Amino acid sequence: MARSKITSSSKDLISDDGAVLVSVIKGEQIHLNLTLAWLTNIADYEIFSKVVEADNDGSGAIPTTIRPGGVTVTIPLLDTSDTNNQFIMVIPETLITGWSVQPSPDKPVYGFIDLEIRDTGIGSRKQVWKPFRGLVEVRYSPTEV
């Protein structure tokens, strides 16, 4: 069998299901129950999540860049020291406090979100996974006016 060109992208050794979209309403506080299917005990892992304000222009279009000097929010995580493989990600009701652009009735705003998992290894023995990444879409709410 002939070998592929070195620049061929016919096989990806690491794959995922694609980026996610988390859609919330301004002022909602949502708990997302997550399971790390490849682990059985998350007690010895460090787990982090952040949302970075996207460069929203007020049109409701999905931005492709972060807002220079924008707000970064550390997402609260619950039950990350349990001896199972499940935890809760909390999208806080104050997520977009301080964002430059706020949603309007047909024009949501966006941020970029990801989740990072680190094992206890040191140096080259450490593994770091990023199994969850994508967009947070925040829609308008009349009760938040």
C-alpha cells in the first residue's frame, strides 16, 4: 500500500463531536450535569471552565474573535472532588455583567467557552484534555431590563 503525503489530513488521531452551543437567557442560572465518560473517578483531577466575551457588534451575528480587553468569567463547577465521573457546570446569572454589548430582542450576544481537565502527572507525564468548547449564546430577557 502506498503511503500518504506528509501533509495529508486523511486521519485524525484525536477527534471530538464538534463545538457546542450553550443557549441561555440573560439572568438565567443553569446547572449543566456533565459526565466524563473516559474516567471513573474525578477526585484527583483539576477541572476548570471559563467564558471569554466575544467581539459582539450588536447585530446578533456570531463573532469570530474575542473582544480586546473583554470580560473573562471563571465558571463555577460543583462536585468536582466526587469519586465518580460526574460534576455540575454552573452558568451564572451574572455571566454577561460588564460585557460591552447586551442582547436585544432578536440580537443575542456570544462568548467563547471551554472546559479543561488536568490529571496529577508532572511535566511530560501530565495529560490535559479540553473536551468541551464552543459558544455561549445569551438571549434577551424583558425581566432583566
